[in-house]
Amino acid sequence: MGGHDTGTAGRGGGRRIVVLDYGSGNLRSAERALAHAGADVTVTADLTAAAEADGLVVPGVGAYAACMAGIEASGAGPVIAERVATGRPVLGICVGMQVLFAHGDEHGVVTKGLGLLPGGVTRLPAERLPHMGWNTVTPPAGSVLFAGLPADSRFYFVHSYGVLDQAALAEAGVRVTTAHHGTDFVAAVERGPLSAAQFHPEKSAETGALLLRNWLATVD
């Protein structure tokens, strides 16, 4: 099932990036941030455009189950999976990162995810939730997303759920960036064409802009 363009941004011959509109996400802020970083951006529900773009951004805000319902209703899951399988860049943001995992557990209800990464999403074991505001992250050696960013760079988070199992990701060859709120959790992942961030780079000022430029540099 396709859709129609809901807007475009970006000037010049930048990389063609689609921000996937499946009914959830900070579409306009992501569009503006990517255009500012030099991309030629389209916000659309059109699955052909999503499949053929140089890079695909999967946003997401709110509940895991609601985001998965939107992805399933739009038919976008196979497109995202096919891009990853064929080495075409995908960037997940916030719940758009979470749905890449095998499942999400919210309020005792387990929802199946896209299964592109091992493990699940659970409630953070922290006294204060949501985890909202600026926080530092610890990227791994060889990170592409965080290349050239100062060690004390801060990013903007808004979430109560996250991925805690770093071991399963390490075994799967995923580069894991962590942050701490109550416990260490997965703040970003990188594996081949698949990258994702729990925080919002589009709301993270210049550090977020640098991260988006790093990602765009991986997009052919």
C-alpha cells in the first residue's frame, strides 16, 4: 500500500532521503534537520519512494504498539527489512529505533517488532520517568555516527522505555552506544546499513546536526 507526498524540503543535489510517514513521528522536525544537514528530503507514505531513496529515516513517537500498528497498516515493514538486507541505509529515531528490535513490552503487553535487531524494549528501571532532557552518551570505538563529536556531547532524550541487553547486540555484531538513566541503556546502534538512535538528533542542536551529517556521509 502506497501513499502520497506530504511535503518536500532541501535544495540542491543532495542525497535523496525519505522520512517515512506511517502515522507517527516528528516528521517536520526530522525533515528540517536533514535538509539543514544537506539532504534532499521528502516526507511521504509512498513505499516505492521509501524503497528507492538513497536513505530512509524511520521516525517514531509514543507507544511501541501504536507505531508497529502504523507500520503494519502501511505495509512498510518489508520495505525496511529489504533495504537492510540489500545494504541500503536506514536510520531509526526514538520509537523508530525501538521497533527495529524483536519485541516491545509495555504495561505487560508484548508487541512483535520488525526483528531486525535481537532483544526487546522494556521499561527503564529508573525512579524518574520519562527520561527527558539532555544526556551524554558513550559511543564505541569505530563508531561512524559519532565520529568527530566531542566526548561530552549531549543529546536530547524523551522516553520511558529502552533496550537494556547489550550482550545480545554485541554477539550480533552491532556497535552499541550507551547512555545512563537509572541504568545503562542502548542509546544508539550501528550495523552495516542499519543505524538508529534512541535520542532525537533533530532536537539535539549542533551535536545532532553533526550526527546527521555523519549518517548522510554513509548514504550513497
